Amino acid sequence: MSASPPPQADTAAPATEPQSTSSSGGMPPGFARNLGLVIALVVLCVAGAVTAGDRFTSVDNLVTILRLASVIGVVSVGMTFVITGGGIDLSVGAVLALASVWATTSGTQAMADNIGWIAMVFAALAVGTACGVINGVLIAYGNVVSFIATLAMLASARGLAEVIADRKTQIITNQGFLDLFESEPLGIPFIVIIFAVVALGGWFLLNRTTFGRRTFAVGGNAEAARLAGIKVQRHTVYLYALLGLCAGIAAVMLMSRTTTGSSTHGTLYELDAIAAVVIGGTLLSGGRGTVVGTLFGVVIFTTLTNVFTLNNLSTSAQAVAKGVIIVVAVLLQQRLARRST
């Protein structure tokens, strides 16, 4: 049996792996891939500064962009692992909604009043992780295609959230939860700090641990990974559980931002997360992933939305612009990556 090509790592490869460089400029391939995203982001920032002036360049607006990027950013970090491992998850938005509803029921909030806000956080994380485990088991052990399994979870989780909440928005009344997650240590919103911690942890896990190397191997060639001794099925469950955990964390962040739990939370988050991951340089076929590129993708989309909002442009125009950015960013990545080889 011929060996499969080695999986490609994030922008900073492990020290044990040789770094290939460009024949012309000596650029590492990861840097070349992300340079296209940097150019796209710079163009967006220039457009924002020209069209919106101080409203765009102010520190308050920068904080707003980071705050908006935080929730979808956490989901996208988890999605990076699943797609790098050769899968996909269409249910993250619905799982986020279910986690937010479960964590804000009167029963959960009553428990939080007795033992502290940690009860609400634990409920959201547990629900998200449980949904991820169910997805992973169906895909790994039930041999259900990931697209179908997660599509079923999307419908089920959103429907269950509607049943639990009776299609009503649930208001958070626990003051301890609100005080913590609405705080701004050193002037930085707490949810932005959570986003930074998750992103850093995700980068380390993908690029500096055995778990990350196994993820690249499973996504690159699952059969070869199995023959190499990797428990592919179990690892697949871990990947979906990790994404479910990220959805639970994002639910807590969105709950704090909106002070509500709702079955409508997270609508279309799965598409935004997949788009951010793919334009960031992660292959949809698996085997190559980059958390750094994903973060660029998230910031690009959030900045685009901010620029359009400041200029009072329609959401339809935003959707068209997002599609153009996806195409342009991918073309730039491919062009620069070819030059680096």
C-alpha cells in the first residue's frame, strides 16, 4: 500500500517537522496562505476608514468588532478541528440555541440562585458536549454520513429548543452571571478574553499535541491512520465532542451578550463558521487545518458586517460581498501558495 501524503499543519508547524520555503522569497507555505487573508482584511479596513471615517477607526468600534467576532469565532475554532479531521457539522447553530435555552430555564436559573452562576455555565457546556458526542457516535460507529447526521441534529436540536422554551425568549435573571460575563477587565470585554483563550488553546491543541497530529492523520487518510494504530472512530467522537463543547461556550457568550436564551440563537452560524474555516485555508476534504487562518476569516467577515452597518447598507449587499470575499481570498491563497512551492 502506498503511503498517503503527510498532512499539512497550521501556520507554525511543529519543531520536529521541516519547514519548506519558497524558491523565490523564502516564505513558509502557511505564511503565504495567510497573506491573502491579510490583504483582504487590510482592503476592508481601508474601505471602512474611507467610507466611515472616525466611526470605523475608533477604539470603541474595534472593541465592537472583537465582541461580535467572539461568539462565531469560538464556534469556528471547533469547526476547524472537525473539518481538518475530514468531517463537517451543520448543527452547531442549533446546538448553541438548545444550550442557551437549557441554561436559561427557570429550573436552571433557580439552581444558579442557590449554588451560583456556574450551574448555568455547566448546563450549557454539558448540553453542547452531549450533542457533539451524539453526532460523533452516529458518524463513527453508526456509519452515518456526517452531512446527514448533523443535519438531523440541526432539526432535532432546534425543535427541542423551541419545545423547551415554548417559542419564547427566556430572560436571564441571575445577577452573578450577568456581572461576570458583562464585565470588562482592563477595558476588554470578558467574552473577548474567552475567545482569545479558546483560540490560543485551539492553536496549541492542533499544532503542538498528539491529538492534533492524529487529527491531521485521520483527515488526510483515515484508513492509513487506522493501520498506523490510531483509533479513528474514537478520535472522530472526540472531534465532534470538542465542537459541541465550543458551541456550549459560544452559547454562554451569546447569553451574556443578549441576556437571553432563545431557540432562534445561532441561526446560520454553521454556514458562517464553515465559510470562515474554509477561506482561512482549511481543506474541506480534510488533512490540512489552520486555526490562525480561521481567525482571519472570522475577523474579515465581522469587519465586513461592521463596515456595511456603519454605511447603512442592506444585508443583501452584505451577502453578495461575503461571497465575493470568499472567492477572492481563496484565489489569493492559491496564487501565493503556488509561488511558495
